[in-house]
Amino acid sequence: MALLYYLEFTDVEGILHRCEINDSTFVGSSTQVYGHCVLQSGSIDTITSPIRGMGLSLFLEASSTLTFEDLYALGNFTYNVTYERDGVILFDGYLDPEGLYQDYVNDKWIIQLDCLDGLSYLDNLAYVDDSTGLPFLGKQKEIVIIANCLKRTKILKNISVYVRLYYTGLTESNCPFDNVYLNSERFIKDDGVTPMSCKEVLISILERYNAVITQSNNEWVIVRVPDMVRETSGDGWLFDSDGVYDTTDSFDFNIDLGSQIDGYYPHWVNANQSIGLESSITAYRVNYKYGFVKSYIPNIFLASDGVSTIDDYTINDGTYLAFPTSNIGILLSCADNGATKTLTSDVVGLFVNNKIKVTTRFITNGDATTFKFRLKLDNGGGVIYYMDSVGEWSVSATDILQFNATDAEVVFPDPPYVEGTGIEITYDIFAQPLPDSGDLSVEIYSAKYDNALGFTIGNVNLTKFEVAPVVDSEPVGETHSQEDLSPKSSKIQPTKEVFCGDSIGDLYLGTIYKNDQVTPTTTWYRPIGTFPVQRPILRRMLSDFLALNDSRYKYFNGDVYGYIPYLSKISINNFPTNKFYVLEYRYDALNNITTLKIIEKKYSLGAGPYTIAYEYGNEVEPTIIG
């Protein structure tokens, strides 16, 4: 970025503030302008609201020779704007093309420029690769998913994480986001084509942890609110903008606030403080939408890097393997008449009586006639089952399936050999229920040619291989409900919809996986006490939220003289027991005044009745039982 305009001013305390407006296409000398700025956030309803976007308003002196008309941008990411206070960057974002406002104050022409940090844009930006525009495939770490969302803001910063909620088996020295995997295909909408927005994806991760994200001190900062409330400070983890771990990072949210008479700085100012009461929240419900797996082997079109890597598969022998120029699908040559095992899929854990549908789609070219593969189920106890061409299971190791191409109508299961039809042929096999629980895998072999003729020049172009679940009258999701132990109000939290949760198998796209990318998570713990309680993450989501909202709380409105960081844990003189957290925020840099709405919170263990019910399409708002 090239510096187009810059603004410098000192506040009433003599602290230097600097704003820069940058344009990547600008060539020439930068121009100093004059004015001031205000840093602010949107209002939130609860301190667990996950997306905490920041805005910056620039108030600049304009004239007939300096109109700023060049800043009427055509897009959201044209002009980058940064703001630093005392050498620390507090805001990095982009000029909002709809945020230009002109006014005349006295005899000075003042122009207002509004800037956004990018989080507000995520609602309209699809969760796709920012460099290619293509959807993601396969399992991804949560921190990588978060990084991919943030890249869409065009603001590349380190990501600092303070989240202390661990799945059972994960030690506390490891960041959960760096050790939890999700199916990226879960973030495709129900039409099977349209990607979810980055905002939907980001919220779906953060809400499960009761975590929030904002921009602070030139970093993206993610904090789990229950941890912030329970602890005064601690160590977290720092990742680069790609989601790669860098080092540990320390957190200290504490701010002391009181009156100037008592010697506090920052301190209350302008005599406009007021106190109100916020009711407790007594019941909360979370609806988990499963998202049925489209294929147990996600890479159904065998996308590759075109050289040596096919996601979800291991190349056993590449002698008879080649890749199309599109890197979609594979070419299996027939020179050895189908004798070589070429690929083996990753294993997927299934359960006895699960049903599957196997779909193959391929084209024969040249002398090739036949696509060969084998489907195996290993029960882990020495017994291996094989599926035959009509979907039956047996322990016969000879069941290497041979699907042939024909230019006539396909006669299942085995039409006569026809060489090089060039016609795409699809086979569907509805297998019998699995005879046992175990690991399912696929072996793909080199192509076969007609033995009678013996010609060996040609290939099978395998364009699709899918192993999909067959679900009979299964629920589409589950609803977790919890209420306070002793209800103190009639206020309830609106039902939240989440896309990922704990599971005992791989049937759902919403399954959360441990760091081996195979084992689903089932329970989680927070490091409280000698024997932390293990609970499913969605139950933990409910209980943590209610623990923060189990009673009536005071909130303060008013002005403070001095800078207070947006993500703060505020101690107020004469209110020594509980701490206060920001709901509304505005920092007038020139006058060094922070205007706040802050709410008192504590973390109270002991949530009340919890229930789980399976959903078949109807969602119901929670009601209070106690």
C-alpha cells in the first residue's frame, strides 16, 4: 500500500495519534491533512456476542483545493486506513464507500470518513479460498478455518487466542483451535452448491466456545468470555495470518476505574453516569443441524495437485496413474491389465447396520474396458469383509469388482467388455447393512483391457467415486436445552442454530474431530477444580452462558477520562465484588474520552435441568419449567 494521506494530532494529554489512508495504486508524494478521529464499536446485547467489529470515523478539514473527492471508492477494499495511538495500532480497516459525509461547521468545511475493520463485510463474503474463489475440501483445523474467514477481510494480521476449553484427551498446553478439525463441506448450504458466508462460519465456531473476536493492538484477538470472567490474566497462543502456530501470548484484561477524587486514572468525567439493571436469562436452547455426509470419502471427484497428492487417498503405486490437465479425476492406464493396486482411501469408522451407497463414474478410452476396485470393512479383530457387485458382504478376499463400459444401456452388474467407448458410465450399488462395526476403505486398481485382443494402449478416466450414507427416517438434528437452577426471571435466550457438535461416528458433516482427524469428540472439560467435569460441548455452551447470566446485573453508562481498551475487565471503585464488561464503546481520541456502557458479570456454577431431544424438522422455542 502507498501512503496517500496522513493525519497527526496530539490529544489533551499530549499523546500522539496518527491515521494513514493508503492506496495500492497511488504514485506520488503523500499529503498531510488535519482533523481528528473517533474509534467505536457497534452495540451488543450480551458480552458473548461473537463478532465485535470496530469502526473509525475521521473528521478532516477540507477546502476548495482539498476536497477528498478521490476517496469516493468503487469498492469496500480500495483504501486501507490505519489508526495508532502512542505508537500502537488500534485500528486497521478500509474506507467505507457509503460512509462519506460532508458538513459545514463555523467557517470550516469538515468531511467525515467512516471506516470498517472488515468483520462487518463477512456477512456477504462466501467461505471460499480468497486467492482462487474455490470452495474448500476435506477436514480443516478450526484455526485455519478462522484464518480463511479473516483473509476475506483483506486485513492480514496475527491471530491471538485465549480459549481454555479442551476435549477429553487434549492437554492444556495445546490450543483447542489448533487441535480440532471440522468438515469444510459442512459450510455448504442445503442446496449443495452455495457456500455459507464467512460470518456464518466464524460464528458457528466461536459460539460453541462462548468466544468473541475483535481487533486489538494490531492483532485479531479471540477470547472465550467465561475464561476472561473467571481469570484475571493468563497465557494463550499466537498464530500467523495463515493459522500457523507461532508462540505463546499473554493476556491481561484488567482496568481499574474510579473517581478523580480517589486518584484513579482513567476516571469518571462529565457527570453523566447512570446505573440500570439487566434481567437474568433463565433458559437457553441450541439446535444442532447434523448435515448428513454426502460421502464418507469427501474427495468424491478425486481432485489432486496434478503431481503426487490426492486428498483422502494414498498412492500405493503411481506406475499406471496419471492426471488430467484439470486435476479433477484420475487416469488409470491398462498396460498391466488391472493387476496393480494404485490408490487406497483413508479409512472411515462406521457401525454395524449402517447402510451405504457406492457410486462410480468413469470413461474408458483406447483399449481399456474395465474399472477395478475393492471395498473393505476391517472390524479391527482380524476379520475383513468385502463387498461384492450386488452389495453383499463376505470374507472372500477375491472380491475385486470389475465394472465394464458399454455404448449400450448399462445392464447391471456386468455388461460385456467394450473397448474405449468414450461414454461416461455410472454405477450405483446399494449395499446391504454393514455386518460389523469397523474401518471402511477403498482400493482402486489399474485399468483392465480385453484379454482376447490383448491391446494395452488406453486408460480409464475415473471422474467420481462416492461412498454415501443411506439414512432411513433419521433425525435431522438435536436440540439441547437448559435452564437456571432457580429461575429468577421469565427472560429466555433465542434459540441458536449450530452446524457442528459432538458425535460417536462419521455419519454427519457436523462431526467434530480430534487432532488425529479420525476420532470424533464426545466430551469436553474446562480446567476448574481438581477433577474437571467432562460434558458434550453443546451442553457446555449452554451451561457457560447461563453461568454468566444467572442473576440481575447492574450496568453503567457514562464518560471516562482516559483510554480504555474495548476488550477490558473493569474493576470499579466501591463495587469490589464483580467486574464489568463493555457492551457499547466510543473513544474520542482528541479529547481523550471513552464513552461506555458496561455490565456487571460473574461466573456462577450450578446450572439447572438439562435435556436433549432429536429434531425431525420442527424447531421450538424453549419454555421455563421450574
